[in-house]
Amino acid sequence: MKFKHLYYLIIFFLFSNWFSSQTIHGTIISNETKQPVPFAKIGILNETLGAIADEKGNFSLDFTHVNKSGNLIVEVAGFKPFQISVGKFISQNSHQIFLEERISDIPEIVITPKKFKDANLGYNSKSKSIHIDYLSKNSKNAKKRYSEEELNQPQSEIAISIETKKNTKLMKINLNFAQFTLEEPIPARFNIYDEKDGKPNQLVNSEDLVFEISKGAIKDGVFTFDVSRKNIWLKGKYFISFQPLDRDFDGNFFVSAGFLGKAFQRSYLEPWKVLPASIVPAINVDVKIEK
């Protein structure tokens, strides 16, 4: 009889945990085209909890221990930010999120050699000893070198600042690697933010700058993403960020970095924090600046 009671007690706890769990699956959709929006960032405002939608706009997020009075935010370039209270979102029958497109009409400026000059802005270290590590949860070597807590941390979005006083067209975004051991390509993105109070603020790129990084695409330790045809113009202070979009990769990769600078990092939609020890990731851009 005691074993029977124990059996029912175990079943009770299993079902209690199942019913109390509030993992929600949803889809991010464009309100205009009714098509899925890939790789949108979903997170709880000012919290480390979040997720990245997959290439079909699907996401999964556990709200079990989330304050229901908090705000759920969805953010991706090309669309207006979406915001809803956690409690209201959980109570909805449908968890499809429709995003409104953000229209950006930036006039093309004719570039001539006499009026524009080439320049490189940002941080261009190629250090092999100073780096920012992105670790695979599945790597045996990583499990030996790092704690379980470190391996379960969300992958950080990292950002450096650039400043230009004249009309500047963005041509290429470069990321320098100290090491890249992944056998399969990994999806990632660059973001461009304006500045407020010395930190990254709002997304300004009208198109999501998503790409794949692979060994073959890295030349002499540098990955280059050509944005010369995307009509991205800057003037003032901005931040360029790098964000991996997948955590389930095999291997590790290290972004080169250096000291004596100021850069920022965050997980999903938590507040931006200054990278410790004045470390600056090697993100830099090739531009054409008005003379």
C-alpha cells in the first residue's frame, strides 16, 4: 500500500509541474505580407530571459518564473518594436505576433571619388590571445574548461561605437576572429543602433543584416559582410553590434579583442552593460566619408 501511495504521489507531482509550466510556443509574422519573420529577438524587458525565433518565425519561451506584470518585447530590423504585458500575452488563445513594417525612405547620394574618401572605423585588432569567447553547449572541450553555469549563459550581443561628422555610407562590416572551429555555418547578424546616454539605443537599419559565418568565409582571420548595396547612411554616433543566432553549434569561436576601450554587451533585451576590463571586440566597418 505504501508503494501505491508513493506511485500516486509521484504522478501528482509530475502533473503539477506539467500544469504549472508555462512554456509558450508562438510565431512572429509580418502584418503586411502575412509571412513569417525570421530571427526576431523576443525578450522580457530589462531581463536576461529571451529567445531568437528560427528561420520560420517560430519561438519557444518559458514564462514559469516570469513576473506577469513585466513586458514582452519583440525587436527586429525593418519592423516597429512590439510590446505587450506578459500576463496579457500568456492569456491569449493565439500566440502569433504580428509586426508592423517600419518604412524608411533614405535618399541615395551619388558617390564620386572627388567628394568621398575611403576609411575604416571601429576596432581592428587581430589578437589571438585576447578574445571574446562563444562556446558550444555540446563541445566536450568546452565542458572540461568551463562550468555548466558559464555554458548555459545566453550568447551575448556585443557592440562597439563609431562616430562620423559627415555623410558616411556603410560599405562593409568586418569581424575579426582569433579562432573558429565550427564545421557547419552558423547564422548571425549585425545590428546598427543610434546612441542615447552613451549606450546603444534604437535599431536604425531598415533591413535585417543576417548572414552565415563559415570557415570558408573567413579570410586571414576576418569575416566581411558586404552592405554596399543596402543604402545605409550614417552621420553622428552609432553602435555596430554582432549577435549569433544559434546556440546549438558544435565547436567554439573566439572574436578577437583588445584593451583600453569601451564596448557593450547584453543578452536579448536586458539593459546594455559595459564589457569588463575595457575589452573591445574587433568589429570595424569600411566606409566612404564625404570630404
